[in-house]
Amino acid sequence: MSKKYSSIPRPLVRSNQWFIVISVLLALFSGKVFILLFPLFAGLLGVILNFNPVMRFAKLFLKKDYSEYIPEDSEQQQFNQWIAIIFLTTALVSYYLNWIQLYYLFSVLVALAAFIAILGFCIGCYIRFQFVRYRHKRKLRKV
């Protein structure tokens, strides 16, 4: 049985990345930390139920067929979304535990990673590539 390759049109991925960046900036500059719950819940819905409301909404604005857009690997996007979920959760928990420096650190890191991805370099992709490469090298050494 072959593995099915699935992709997500780049504009949907970019919409989700912008949503994360804007949400974090709003939370940081307005002081309303609960705003981080929006990208967190959107991400959780995406990875658990395969329904990201941000992408679903952005899909309404696509003019062309999915196949006409630059594809983004859905498995890679799931990996990236898990990173965002972990960072957003860590930021929120840190805030409520009154670990404010950690709240700022993880909030800024997730926004920065999403913004850098918008600019064209995917940090999550690099991390995943290095991890897969490491596992492959380790497997070769055992043989």
C-alpha cells in the first residue's frame, strides 16, 4: 500500500502563519494574554480533527483550484503546527504561573518562527529534516 501524498495550498498555510503572528503581537502589545488561545485552539483543531478554522476561512478566498497553488506538505505542516501548539501552551502556562520572562520568550519565538516562515525559511522544516537525517544515520550505523 503506497503512502498518499497530500498537500495544502500555500495561501492557506500563509494565512495560518499570519494569524499566529498577528495574534501574538496583539496579545503582547494589548496585554490580553487570552488572545493566544485563538491560534492555540485553531492549531489543536487542525492537528486533532484536521479542521483548522483559519485555513477553512481562508479557503473561501481562493480563486483557483488547489492544484494551481504552490503545495505545502501536510505532514510537515502538522509538525510545524505541533511546535506552535507547544510554544503557545508553554507561553500561556508560563504567564499564569507568573513566569513572565518565559511567557515573553515563547510568545516571541512562535511569532518569530511563523514570520520567518512567511519570509521563506521554515525553521520547523529544518528541525524535522535534521531529525529525520539523524534517525537515518543512526539506523545505518546499526546495520
